[in-house]
Amino acid sequence: MAVAQSRFAPLQYADDFAALGRIAAAGRTPVMLVFTRPGCPYCARAKADHLEPLGASANYASKVVIREIEAPNELIPLRDFDGSMTTHGEFARKYGVKTVPTVILVDGQGAPLTDAIVGLDVPDFYNLYLEQAIDAARLKLRAP
């Protein structure tokens, strides 16, 4: 299977959710956690065909903040939403990620706002799933 090549900027790796969470909370903007694994062809396709174009879209720039987490990686440091230091691998386990790609939308404190989008079973509908999840997360954050 050929790995998809994207013409968009790569997703930004997660490094400091404490700082990002404060910004997201202030703007009532959901954070999209994208869990991937190097060498995963489904992850590469999801990123190239769906997630990187979404991240580059001016329409979505103010609607969602996207960060990539390398699910199995125990070497990449990460500051969690509560300010504690962890790794990408530990962070993925905290969210129960077993399959990649997995997308979870959370609030500024890291609490899930939607069900996880797991795998890339139906690529033709993946954008729709992402858009519905973003809209649902935004509605939850804006509810009185």
C-alpha cells in the first residue's frame, strides 16, 4: 500500500497541553488529539487526505486546535493538561488509545467532548465524521 503524500503542512506534535489548554479554554475552542504511530499507512492517509487539509483550512483555524500524539512513543516528552510531565505513550494510555489513528476532541482541561473516532474504516466519510465531532464539541463548549 502506498503511503499518501500531503501537500499541506504536517500536524504539530503535542508538547504543552497546559499552555494550549488555557488558550483553548479562553477561546472556548476544542482541542483535537490525533493519535498516530510511525509507519502506520492508515495514519499517513488520514493525515494527508483529511487532517492536514483540515489544519490548513482557514475555515477551521478558529474552530479547533489540532495536535498529534505519537501513541507508542515513550521518548517524546509532553506536558499534560494538569501541568505534569508525561510522554506521548503515557498520554495515549491515559485516553485508552489502542488503535491508530484515533481522534478525540477535548476541552481545555483535557476532558473528552465527543466519542473517539477510531481507525479509518470508511475514508469516504472521514471528513464528515471529523466535521460532526468538531461541531458537537463546539456546541458543548458554548452551552450555557
